[in-house]
Amino acid sequence: MKFETIAIHAGDRPDAAFGAISVPIYQTSTFVFEDVGKTKGYDYSRTANPTRKVLEDTLARLEGGKAGFAFATGMAAETTIMHLLKTGDHIISGDDIYGGTYRLFQNVMPAFGLEFTFLRLNDRARIEEAIKPNTRMVWLETPSNPLLNIVDVEMVVDIARRHKLLTVIDNTFATPYFLRPIEYGVDLVVYSTTKYLNGHCDVVGGAVVTATDELTQGVQFLLNAMGTCASPFDCWLVLRGIETLPVRMKQHE
């Protein structure tokens, strides 16, 4: 199925109750149990929500990943990803990343014992020189926000795989319309859905798409445990925006 077809049908999951073509906004905190310990698939909206699930499945299909996850903000998505790591871990990051990400890495996460090295990710030798025994992740943006620098994703993934490092890419500016990083071997793709994915300046949100079952389980657990999920209405707005993503990205180009 072509990208445009997946996008235009982003919110098309007929409602089982009344047959609505467009996915309803399940604006509820809890769901009725059929019996003790027996649900219809949902119990609490922080853990999972039908509207959110449609967005998450759509993101995974657009990206070609294992699973998608919708977050309250792009920074909520990034903060959740960082909690896949542990105290003492080292991260190599591009030095031209989004300012909010830099603030998180420079001023917040070090208090939890994470160490960061910032450099321009355009030189194989420099990247390999920055790798330490405790390095666990490489974080990149391409195009970067706001300088629009381009990173050779295949080169970075090759280095990371040789050293058994996780690769995370912020694909906010390219969107899956122009770049599907998982096809190049990237482990985690993160988005601020606030920008092109939504495209209407009326929602703040974030997303993560995973490449493996192990990462899927890790992100799902953290989203629920940390409570960083997106609201049903915000998810519906992003779904509405994704329907026109291909048309809008062609015009942006």
C-alpha cells in the first residue's frame, strides 16, 4: 500500500458501537469491565486508549516499525526514551540538535547519572573517537532543527552496530514521507507531532516508533509507568493532520 493511501486512511477505523467511519474521540479515563478481571481490551487511558491506539498503529505503518507510541509532547517522548538507559551510561549526540533536546541532555539528564558528548556527526573518525566503554546510544537529527544539517544515517548506523549501540533519530523535520529511518537500521524514531505530522498548529504532541520487540516492551512500560502519554483529543487532531501529510510535504519541498 502506498504511503499516500496509508496517510489518507489514518483515522479510518469504523466504530464497533455505531459504525462511525472516522475514529471516535474516546475521551474517558476508565473503561467498564465486563466481569472481574475481564475487559474489552482497555481499562485505563494512561495505559492504553482506542483513539491513541489508532494513531500509534498509523505511525508504525507509516514508519515501517514494530510499534508506535503517542506522547503528550515531543519532549515527553524524548524523556521517556532516555529512561531506557541507566546511571553511568554515555550518549553521543549531534551538536546541532533541537534546543529543547539540548536542554534536556545538558541540564536535566546528567542529574540522573547520564553523560553526553556533543559533536557534529559528519565524520566517521570523530564519532568513533568519541565512543567510550560506557557508550550506549547515538542520538541524531537529520535534517537538524533549525540548522537543517544533514547526517549520513547509514554511516552512523554502521558505526553504532559495530559497537552495539542504540541509534535514535529525531525525524521531525523529514517525517516518514521523506525518510523512514528504520529501513536504514535505526532502532528508535522520535517525533514532535506538533510540527509537520499534525501540521495545523493546534496541538502539542510527540511520538516514538520502535524497530524491535524488546524496545517496544521497554517503551510501552515506561509510557505507562511515567504517564507521558498523549490525550485522546490530541491524538485525534494528529490523525486528522496525517491525512494531508503527503500533500503538505510536497508543497513544503
